[in-house]
Amino acid sequence: KFRNEKAVEAGRTARLTNQKSFKEAQDAGLIRQSENPWFIKGYLQQDGRISGMNYDIALRTKWMESAARNSDNPAEFQQFQSEFRAQWIKEHDGKTPDWMDGFAPKMAQADNNMAAQHVAHRQQVIEQTAVENTGIEINKLYTEMADVLNAPQSAGADAEIRVAYRARIEALGKDLVAKGFSGHKFNQIVTDQTIAFARQS
């Protein structure tokens, strides 16, 4: 069947120019009943694309406010995304195949990008927590070592005590490296905690 590309493009351009949904344009008299069907197809497809971009913005905003953002359970994120998608389409569906032709690819892209962003966010939180916990443990060991060194019964055993605590700190480093961190990162944490403890003392 012949496709009037010029009319389709005119419809797309009209949607971008007047910034009205198909229904709003009809109500305002901008699209007549006798309008070229190819123009209407282009208008509806572009309307769907714009709705897809709005869907993306709304999805990200809702995710920022959701409990799923703080969950490491994939099922919880998937449920959030599925429920949001169903509700959004229910409220904004253009109700034509042409509108859906424009909307569906944008929606799929938004869903994929949101899933990737969620995974990256959770990984960042996990890594940050691991670093913070390691720092806390090192600080505790420094404090404990200082107390032991200052105890009267430890007189003359400073070297042995320091070696023992160094081994415990190195064990924390091995645990962190096993989680995928570099030895350089662990050394940086040790340096930061050494400076922090010196300022506390």
C-alpha cells in the first residue's frame, strides 16, 4: 500500500510544533475529521514518542521515591517497574496502533535504562557500605591496639602487639579484595583511618 511519507512527516512536525496531544489537537480544531490519514498516522506516532519520553522521566522520578530503589531484591524492582508501567499506560494510552508504534520503543528503552541504572546504583551502595564498614573495623582495631599497648601488662611487648594487629588489619584487606576491590583501594582506606585515628588521639 502506498505510504505518503510527506504527509506522515508533516504530522510528526505538527505534533512537535503545537505541543498538543492528538486529543487536545482535535478538541482545539487543529486536526479535522477530513485530515489526511497519513498526516494523522505521523501525528499519532510522534505523540507516542513524546509520551515515551514523558514515561521515562516519570519512571525515574517515581523510582527515586520508591522503596525498590533501596532494595537488592530483583523481584521487588521488577514489581515496581511492572506496576508503574501498567498504571502509566492506563492513564496515558493513546489507544491506537499508530500511537503505540511510537510509544512502545521509547518505553522499552526507558525500562532497560532504568533497570541498568538500578543495578549500578545498588552496586555503588554495596561498594560504599563495604568501604565504610572496613574503615570502621580498622578504626576499632586501632583503638583496641592503643588500649592494649597502654595496659601495664603489655610492657615490653609493643612489637609483638603491633604485628598481631597488623595481621588482623591485613585480613580485612584480603576480605575486601575478595569482594572485588583493589589492594590500592584498601591501602587508601588504611591511610585515611590512620590519619583519622591520629587526629582522635
